[in-house]
Amino acid sequence: MFTLPYRTLIQQKRWATNGLNSVIAANLDRMAEGDRILILRLLDHIQAVDEIFSHNLEARPHGYRAPRSDEIPSFDAVAGKARSIADWYAAYADTLTPERVDEVMDFSFANGEPASMTRGEMLLHVAMHAAGHRGQVALLLQKNGIQPYPDRITDFLKTEDADLQRQVLAKGTP
């Protein structure tokens, strides 16, 4: 099924985000203040981009003027939003039909610049964008002597989450 790569990447993104956030939750108070602020900025930026593109996929205005919040949110706030938007993306990818993957959507970036991407390109962007920033957060964790979450796609494919996804696909859902 052509939508499988998108579904797998979005499921892996959700798994990796939740895993990273669990490591951060257990260790945030062990880190230097500057590193905590950097991590919160990175997580907030990931969240803002996820929200912007979820609106783009629904052809709704996103209301962002920049790809971040005006004020840095608390870790609990950004982690809660991350769980929610990750679930939204997983549900979206699960219902995306092959006919809609290549549908071009017009939208505006946070700076107002007009753009066009296919639905599939937007999902790839969201998955790859978050992966890059999770890597930055992982470096900050390592700098503070904290083992980051093993978030590689190969790690995900060994998990129960991936097994459940394969079972759903085998039953013939879209």
C-alpha cells in the first residue's frame, strides 16, 4: 500500500516523541538551566511546526506568526500537546488514501510566504523536521550525562507499536 511509508514514519515519530519526552520528564531537573531552556525551545519549535502543518493538511489557517510560541511553555504543557498532535497525525496518516497522498495543498508559512506541498510531502516534512530536532535534544541530554531515547526507525520497527501497526494493516484498513 502506497501510504504505508507515511504511516510508518508518523507512527515512529509518535513513538520517538513520547519516548524522548519520558526521558526528559525523568531528568529535566538534573540539567543546567541553559540546557533546559534550549530543550524547551526545541520542543516548542517542533510542536509549533507540527501544529502549523496539521492546519495546512486541513486547509485551515494556522494563526502562527513564527514557528514557535510567543513564550516558552512549561515542559508539561509542551509534552501534553506533543502527545495530542502525535495522535492526530497517526489518525490522519491511517486514513490517508493513496489518491490523496499526491494532492497538492496551498498554504502559507508562519512568515506569510505562500507555499505548496503535497499531503505526502507535508507528512515527510513533519517527520524529518522532528527527527532532526530530536537529535539536537539528544545531544543536550548526552552533554548532561543522560542517555537519550533510542529513536531510530530500526528501534521502532522492533517494538510492539510497530507490530500492532502491521496487524492493523494486515486486516485491510485504509
